[in-house]
Amino acid sequence: MKTLENYSTDCGINLLAMRDTLDVLGGKWKLLILHYLITREHEINTFKKMEREITGISAKMLTKELRDLETNKLVHRAQQDTRPITVRYSITPYGKNAEILIQQLVTWGKNHRAQLTGKVVL
Amino acid sequence: MKTLENYSTDCGINLLAMRDTLDVLGGKWKLLILHYLITREHEINTFKKMEREITGISAKMLTKELRDLETNKLVHRAQQDTRPITVRYSITPYGKNAEILIQQLVTWGKNHRAQLTGKVVL
DNA sequence: CTGTATCCGATTGGATACTG
DNA sequence: CAGTATCCAATCGGATACAG
């Protein structure tokens, strides 16, 4: 992990925190996956279901992103003793902390789209 | 721009908004640049100054990211009539809307780092 | 079903040299 | 100073085939 030493200029602590967040949640899919699992907290979310319902993601990416999220304790993986094997993914209590962040992303995106079409919504 | 048609399943509107945001603000540098310009709103921020002070960014990336942000009206570019030419970049009033989002990123990052080191800060 | 392994094209992004 | 142009390595990420 990075240390503060590299960012000692100015408001380095905030920059470091932002980079941490971007490292953990950045990229094309992670926040979308968290959003998916948060809004479907009370459903059974298998790998296949997620691959089908998260538009555009490939199995390879879904695996990788889920592993990363699991490593950071944001997502829980529960392998079922079925045949064939199924796996249930769920958001962790800690993972739900991202909900505020996600809501901000949604709000900003809606406002930006309105901005572009001329209807400013503040 | 994308349309809602492609995301008609479930809470498609929110997903679309998230993707919009990730498209406009996503990637390694854009939010860091906005943060830089917001916290230095009353300074004169030239290209060179930014290149020096935003740790790790290359001229190529800085140019590209600033162009993208300008296109989305988040950043203003003002070329000065000096010799040699200097350029001042500043956050736009609209660009300041990102401040809430950025603050969330900072908060999340700080909390996550505390989480990893055992000190949970909620 | 839930992945892994491999191939391979597309994209990212740094280094360097150069222009106005 | 503020970029642009070029080269090139590394990574991303889709498609496909295969394994447990």
C-alpha cells in the first residue's frame, strides 16, 4: 500500500485518501457491481445471474472484479454445496458504506445529463 | 451519448447515471485534477505548475484530461497574452458540483485505510 | 454452474524529442 | 511555457475453449 511520504506536499492526506478510493473502487465495473449487490441484497445473486444482468461485463472481468472486492471485504463469496456448484455473492456490512458514494455518483450523473440537455437540476 | 434503451432492465436509470459519471469523471486523474483546482481556486494554476504538483502525471495525460474536463464544462482554460504563452486553468462554477463527490471519496478512502489498520472510523 | 487458460487485438500511458 | 508527435511497453479486456 502507498504511504503518505510520497504525497507530503500540501493537502497530501486528502490526495492519498482519494487515490486509495480510486484504487479500490475505480475502474469500469467495481462500483456497478457494488450497486448491483446493494440493490439486490435480499435476492440470491449467483455468478451467472450477475453475468447476465450486469450489462456488458464478461466472465473474466466479473471474476477478477469480484476477487478484488472480496479481498477488500466489500463482497462476500459463499460457495454452495450443490451439484453443479453454485456460488452466492452478497454485499458485506462494510461494503454498504459505499452506498453513500454510489448515491452521489447517481445524483451527479443525473444532474450532468440534465445539464447537457439544458435542464439544470440543482 | 448513451441512451436509456440499453439499460431498460431494473433500475436502469440509476445505472445509466452511474455510467455517465464514470465516463465523465472516471479514470486515474480527472477527480484528482478537479480536486487540485477546487482547493486552489484562488491561485494561478498554469499547466507547468499542475504538472509539477500533481504527483505522477505526465504532460500527455494532463493535456488529455484537461481537454476532456474542458469539453464537459468542468474546467476553464484561459490562454494569456504573454511571451512565452502561459495558460491558466480554473474550476468552473459547474465544476464545483464535483466537490461533494470528491469529499465522499476522501471520506471513504480515509475510513477504508483506518479499516485496514484496525481502527474503524465511522 | 463457476470458473481458468490462452490467444490476441485494442487501449493506456510513459519517455523522448520536437514546435510555436 | 504549453503543448504535439512518435515510439513502444504494459495492461486491458473480449472470445473461445476447456476443467472441476
